[in-house]
Amino acid sequence: MRVVVPYAGRDPKSRLSERLTESERRAFARAMLRDVLDAIEAAGHDPVVLATEPVSVSDADVVVDDRPLTPAVNAVLARLDGSDGDGPAFADVARDGEVAVAMADLALATPEAVRRLADAEGTVVVAPGRGGGTNALVVRHPEFRVDYHGASYRDHRRIAEEVGASVRVVDSMRLSTDVDEPSDLAEVLLHGGGESRRWLREAGFELNIRGGRVGVVREA
Amino acid sequence: MRVVVPYAGRDPKSRLSERLTESERRAFARAMLRDVLDAIEAAGHDPVVLATEPVSVSDADVVVDDRPLTPAVNAVLARLDGSDGDGPAFADVARDGEVAVAMADLALATPEAVRRLADAEGTVVVAPGRGGGTNALVVRHPEFRVDYHGASYRDHRRIAEEVGASVRVVDSMRLSTDVDEPSDLAEVLLHGGGESRRWLREAGFELNIRGGRVGVVREA
């Protein structure tokens, strides 16, 4: 299956700006993208980066669409009915009548987690993110469309119901962990295994173990 | 399998004290305990509450051990080698050479998530919590012991390795979500289905949808 990975290269991960400079955020976002693409490939699926501006990645197709996330993804989903859609060309993006969408900051994604997503039954499969977001989707229904604004998990369930899709929810800690905020960096250090974790460690981040949940500290 | 659910009735959920009074926290903690016990039972397993003081619950055995979490759980695990241990009596707690431990604040637990935990292979099975904790365990190795202080997920993996146990990690958003902090209440409203969600709604809590992740508000 094609797995579309939306990627915004400009000012990425702004909620990490307390802890990382802009150039560091760009580098870290690239490391997370790499981990997501690697997990998709190792799961036997075909990643394609849906980027807001040209980006160079190895082993993945890149299509540029400078629109916001929701219309850019919906242009992909519009291909499920066999039409050409109104977005940039995606060769065979909806082959076999299905396409997945996975966020580029799922730094804990593993091949097994991607397989659980892709193998789940349902004409719409949702992996919720912490805080009401939608971190990954499989869409097999030609009328389903996304709306990433606000608590999108609820909205996507509602939209799926409205078009008559059968919904399955994937219960994955790894797919629920999008890396947006400083506390999320601890999850990467704890559970990540790829470029993202390596990048953080090389940048001097370590776990900071206090009484309750762990955080991160950065060496001076 | 017996699933031991440690429960501290005194001053529970202190990190929610900004949003809930002490008596509310006690009631909410009880609602979460009920949901955890229900999920375990519906999964076909036998819950037993390991409480710091006497507590009345229906459909579950209760054993009182007023020691802190780590020694109280280790007294249970000591039964895996067939001995009587040094803790209060648990009838057949380690029958078939296995026992599970699940925290009482896993308000999103479902029978399916409990089944995935119980069915995972490995002589030690771990469901990590957000922030480095250990939310649920299955122990089938007589020498494994817990240490819940600090980043227990890492410590439990290390301890398992030291005693030669094979470790499996369960990738579950539901089991990773222990409800400790106000932001966790949003997860209960979004994904909970039992007493905990009902209690929060009756107490006036609603989702508060801002730009990024959702939070909660409480009606005056």
C-alpha cells in the first residue's frame, strides 16, 4: 500500500522552539521523517512524501503540494474513486482502492506498528494521537475526507460514520506518540530506535528522572 | 490468569488536585478502578485488588497490604517459585506459574487490550506507560522483581535481562495511558467508555478544543 507522509519543511516543530533552534528543529524533523519512512518500507509498504516544498529523501517518492494539510491530503483521497483529483500527480497512490496517511513525526513507529495499521480491517482505520489528533489513517472508502483542524480523531470518526464507512481504531502507543512538545522527547529517548533518538543523543539530550514521569535535560 | 491491581485509597491522584477535591479524587479513582476490573473480567481473567487499606469492590477479591507498591508487588511475585511469600494470603495468585499486575488508573483499558497483554509471549511482558513508567506486567519468571521508583520501564527491562527472562513489550495506547495529570482527563473523555468517563462528564468536564491538543474544561 502507498503510505502518504505529509511533511512541512518550513519552521517545523515550532512547539519545540524552547529546546531547539530552528536549524536543529529542521534536522530533527528530517530524522523523524527518515524513521517513519524506514518503518513503512520495512513493513513492506511504499512511502511517498507529500511535502510543502521540494525535499530530498532517499528511497521514497516525493510530491510537492504547498496547500495546507487538509486539502493536500484530501486531494490524495479523491483518487480513491478513480479520478485524477485536483492535486499534483501521484502515480498509483490509491492502487487497490486503498491509501494510508501517516504523520512525519511518529518517531516511535516500527514496522510492526505500521503492519498493524495496514492490516486492520475497516474501510477507515484510525490510529489516534495523544490529545485528540489523528496520527495515521488507512482509507478504503472513496467518500471519506479528512479534517485535521481541532480534535480530528472525533471528527474523523464522525465523517466516517456519515459516509457509511466501517471504522477500526488501532491501539498503538507507538503510533499515538507524535513528537510535538518537549515532554515527547523523553518518549523518543525511551522507545525510539532510529535516527531521531540518535540525533537527540548527539545533540546532548538525556533522560531526566525525577519522581514521576521522566523528562529530558540537555548537556551544556 | 490472576491480575493484581494495586490500589492506594488514601489521597489518591494527588496530581489532579488542581482540578478535583480530595473526595472527588477518591470517587474518580474508584471509577477508574472499576473500569480496570471490568476490563480484566471481560477479558476472561481474574482481578484481585491489592489495597493499602480495606476497600469494598464487587466481583473482585481484595487483599490488604499496607506496604509501598514495590514490596507489596514483590511479595506477590515471590509466590511464583511456589513459596508462600511474606505478604498477605493470595489464594492461587500465581497459578500456572504466571501473574499479571495492572495499575488501577488505566481508565482506557479494554478487554482487548488486556487480552493482548495476557496473550503476549515472553517470561516478562511489559506495557510501558507514558513518561517511562510501567503500567502493566505479566510475570512468568520466578526471579523477576519490580522496582517502580523512577523510570521503571527501563529498570524492569534491565532486571528482566539480569534474571534471564525473555521480554515482550505490548504496544498499546490504552495501556500506556495512566491517568495522573489534568491533560490525561482529555484522554478519558476521548477514548474512555466506562465509569471514569461517566464520572468526569457528570462532574462537568468537557473537552476544550484549542489549536493543538485538546484539554478539558469544567463547567462552573
